[in-house]
Amino acid sequence: MSDTHCRDDRILNGLAVCAPPTLKTLRTTDMIAKTILQQIGGKRFATMTGSRDFIDMGNGLRMSLSRNKTSANRLDIIYDAGADLYNMRFYRKTFSKKTFECRTKDIAVYEGIYFDMLEEMFTMVTGLYTRF
């Protein structure tokens, strides 16, 4: 299963979108990633879990994870606007320097998660605590 990661994704550096929005619709999609990051803990979350490379996917947030108990190194949190719920996908993405192949293996996929359960689900899957 291939991943649709592109180099032209807007990267959230310093927890703010670096590419300036040009359309009104871009402003709302940029807000989705910022809101998700705020709901899972913001800077506190990034510091305590070692998560990095926050990428705005338009309707969600992608991040790289530090070492954890499930060996997942990526997390996608997608917002489902129709149901006002979130979908979380923990997966391991590997790259072969020999064959130049990208492989993706799903570790855990959860659908229909409320915003206040995001931190709890993250801790349950990875074993990394998001707060004291």
C-alpha cells in the first residue's frame, strides 16, 4: 500500500503554517491541522512524546513519532467533517536504499474518535504519555 505523501505539503514549523493561505478555503483547512494539534496538547504534546515533522494534510495532521512500543513511526489524524469525528492511523513507513521502495505497514487504525479521546488513544497505542 503506497502513501500519498508529497513534498508540496504545507509543513507546520513552530506549530504555525509556513505557507501563506491564498484562498478563503485554505484558511479553514489550515485551521483543521492547528486545531488538531491544539486538541492533542500542542507544544506540550510535541515535547513529551518527541513527535516532529507536523504536516498539514488539508483535512488532517500527519506527524513523525519517536520510538514507541508498537514500532509505528508515523501518525495521521484525519478530521471527518460530516460526523465531526476523527480517524487515527498509526503506521510504519520504511524506505529501502537498495531498491528505492517505500513500504507502509498499518499498525493500528481507529475510526470515529471524539476530540477528547485523541490523547488517550495515542497513549494506549504508543505507550507515550502526553501529560503528567
